[in-house]
Amino acid sequence: MVKRIVWAILLVMSILLVWMGLAQQPATPVHQTTKHLAQGQASQMPLYTEKRLRINLARYPQLRAGIQRMIPMPGLQGAWALAKNKSATASHRLIKTVAFDPQGITTSQNEIFVSAYDHNNKANSVIYVLNKWTGQYIKTLSLQFQDHAGGVAYDPDRQMLWVTGHDGKDSMLYGITQAQIDQYDIRSRLPISYQQVFQITTETNNSTMMYANNALWVGYFTKRGLGNIQELPFGKDASGNLTLGQSAGEQDESIVAATKVYASVGQLQGLTANQRHVLMTSSFGNVDGKLVRYDREAGDKFTKGVSVTMPPYLEAVSYDGDTNRFYMIFESATPVYRVKTKAVVDRILYVDNDVFKTGVTPFTPLLQPEFMDLTRPKTIK
């Protein structure tokens, strides 16, 4: 009898050790790169089975409890793109790459938009368009530059998708109308056109972005110390043309400055808000990230910060309308990172507020927002 008990205990311990070993080791993808991918398309074949993914997330019970839906990330098994070229009018070569690195996410009423850049530096950055209700890939939008494209935000009031960029010298914001998105086809070998272009003088770099309260809120990533978030409200000039923030160019209203600046969490990667809360993601490298939530109070003060631990390489987050559910993406499935981390996430995660029910810790209070000097805007570093 005693021997049977001992053998039973040893068997259970062996099973646990094997399971823990699987959870602690980087997983090998279960699929090979797609070889036969229709021109202009992006593969939506996941790297791992859903069972394997849940093993990868075993160390993050709060996240597992909150997941409502998992959507395969496009491009991890191959995607067509336009070869790197800064020309907006010249024809580009169509190439296929497996090195796209997802960066930003936002949603419209019916679509999900995910921005990504080519880690091999051979293709222009892209935005994947997915059906919000089915999760199915629709098309790829090629941007006019090879940049991180870390921030995307959908403006429902103007039916416009906004993208952060950098022209090599200045931080830029690009606006693309829904009509342009609907008619675009990457097989034209041309990047998508921009209907709005603004240069931001008060931000050295723009890493993430959200749309809220008729304004774009642009965030800046820093490896050390606090980052910042700058608010640029929309308006119209005397001729009815769209304006953003405050004018910072003598004769050019496309050169703009923020009107208000907020402190942000350090290592800011993602930013989103609904009527009650602001979510920020803090992450860098192969260490656990943080999902941080603040209450929104009058005057857009961010108070009562709390955080939960997330897997490494956490990138963007985007609220689903005014609900408490949100989308999250990670860059850990990119080839260069998937061999480094034990918790590869190759899906877009649709998560509810249950992630904040357990394991919550207080987070650093943020400084109150400051108004920018309207007459002498300066760069915030």
C-alpha cells in the first residue's frame, strides 16, 4: 500500500515537472512559413495551437481569466508588402516577408487595425485590416515609410485612421480616410495616400496614440524615467479646414504643437481610454510588462493607478468603444523575439475587466497635466 502511494506521488510530481518545463521553455512553432500565399495577402495562420498558447500564459492567471477571445495575428507566417521606398507616387516592388513586428492597434465600428514594421528593414510599414466581428483578415495597407508606426487611432467623428510616423527629422501624424481604406489595394504597388499630414514640434518622437474627447493624445516612449502624453485637440480654421493642437508655423497650419502635456508611465508602449479609465502599457525587453489603469476624473486627471503583471514584449492596448473590454497585442511572436521569451503571444487578445480582479498592485501616481505655453511651444524630451 505504501509503495503504491509513493509511486502515485512520484507520478504526479513527474507530470507537474514536465508541465512546468513546457511552460518555462520557448515553444517551437507548430507550422512552417506559408509558401503559397496569394499576392497582396497576409497569412493569418497562428504559430502555435491555442492549447500551447494557454500553456505559454500559465504564469499570468489574471490575463488568462480575462481573455474572452483570441484572434490570430496576421503576418507571422508571411505577408506581402511593398519594398522599402519613400516615394508616394512611384511603383514599388511587391515582396514577401515573415519579419513584421506588430506595434499598434485600434478599432472602428466594424474593423480592427494593427500597425507593423519590417524587422528586416526591407519593406514599408503596414497596417493590417481585420473584420471586428469575425476576426478575419481583410487587407493590408502599405504606408509611405519604413518606421515603427507605433501609434494608430481611429477617429469616428471624421471617419479617419491616424498613424504616427517620423520623417527622419520631425514627429509626424498622418490621416487616412475610411473611403481611402475601403478602396485601397496593395496590388496597385503604390502606398496608401494621406489626406491629412501634421508635423508636431513639441514631441521628439511619437510612440503611441489614442483618440478621445475630440483630440489626439500622442505618447512618447522612454527607457528610463517617465514618458509623456501630449494632447492635440481638433478644430477648424476660418476657411473650415481641419486644424490640430495649436499652430506652431508662421504660415503653415500643418506645423503644430500640443496644448497640454501629461506625465505617463515609464517605458510607455500603449495608450487608450474610455469614459471611466485610462489604460497604459509599460514594457521593454524580455521581462514582464505592466498593464496600468488610472481613473479619469474631471479635468482629465489620472488618479488611483493600479497595475497587473503581463507577459514580456507587451505593446499596444485599445478599448472597445466605451466598454471595459479591450484589445491587447504583443511583439513576442516576431522571429527575433520568439526565441528569447517563454511566453510567446501570437494572437490579438480581447480581454475584459476581470484582469483587475486579483493580483492588483498600486501604481505610481502621475503628475497633474500642465498647459503648454501657447506663445512659445517647446520640445518636451
